[in-house]
Amino acid sequence: MSEKPKIGLIIGSNRPTRVCRTVAEWAMKEMEHEALNLSLIDLAEINLPFLDEPEIPAHHNYQQAHTKAWSDLISGYDGFVLVFPQYNWGYPAVLKNALDFLYDEWRAKPVSIMCYGGHGGFQATLSMKLVTQGLHMHNMATNPPLDISDEMFDASGQFKNIEKDFAPYKTSLQAVSNEFANLLTK
């Protein structure tokens, strides 16, 4: 393979006061790997409407310009990291909607799930694994759960020191990169 595999870190929250982009930026920095090309895909910037295609995505008969653009973007990636907060033991609707817009574009691509929340967002991770299995993605072995607590945030709801708070997860993030490299560069 002459080009480095492209891995998209999908920012799976679009709340105005979200910390998801901060988490994804931190993760991307920690995941740097000489064999991979990492980039962010921000669903707040993509701004898809609720699924509005007349046919099911498996038919790949897209009518909407935003769906065609989303398909082209996702088709250019070799793997994904889904970065998102746990909402009431589930995943954000914006992430599920973005996944539901497409079908074949996700098929067989490796995916790591990086959910954050109290207790690492394990319930949302379990739920998302069912979704990615339904899309026939390759669920990777390394899916770092990121524990957060109120003490990590300042008065405006942003991280005081994400480097310090997430330091224990650095090894797990490098393991994600190594797993992608092993899967995609042979």
C-alpha cells in the first residue's frame, strides 16, 4: 500500500457546549502513528438533516446532495474511531443518524469505539457495537472507555486539564493506532 491508510475520528456530538471535539483532538494527538493518516470528521460541521433519503441506504440510490457528499467523504477513509459521550446509557442521535445515512461505505472497515462518560460510557459502547455490527464494520479489539467526573471541568463546562485527566489512557490510544496499522498496512 503506497498511501498511508486514512483513519477518521468522527466527533459524535453536536451540542453547542460539547467537549467532544476537545476529546477527539486529544485522542488524535495521542494516536499519531507513522503508518497512519489521522483526521477529524466533525458532525456539527457536516450538519446532516435527519435521514431524508427516499430509499434505504443499502440500495445506494442517493438522491440528496448532502448524502452524496457524505458518501464521498466516508468512502475516502479506511477506518474510523467513533468519539462520543454517553447520553442516558446510549449514544447521541446525531452519530446514529450519520451512520444510518450510509451502508456499503462502512462495510468491512475497522472501527474503534471511544466513548466517554461516568464509568467510561460502557453502556453506550455496548449499544454502538450492535450498530457497527449491523453495518458490517470490523469491530476492533481496542475500544478505550474514557471515564469523566465533575472535578475535571471548569465553571464553563470545559476540561481544566485534559492531558492530566486522560494520561492513564495514552497507552490504550496508541494500542488503537497499532491495531489499525496491523490491520491496514499488510
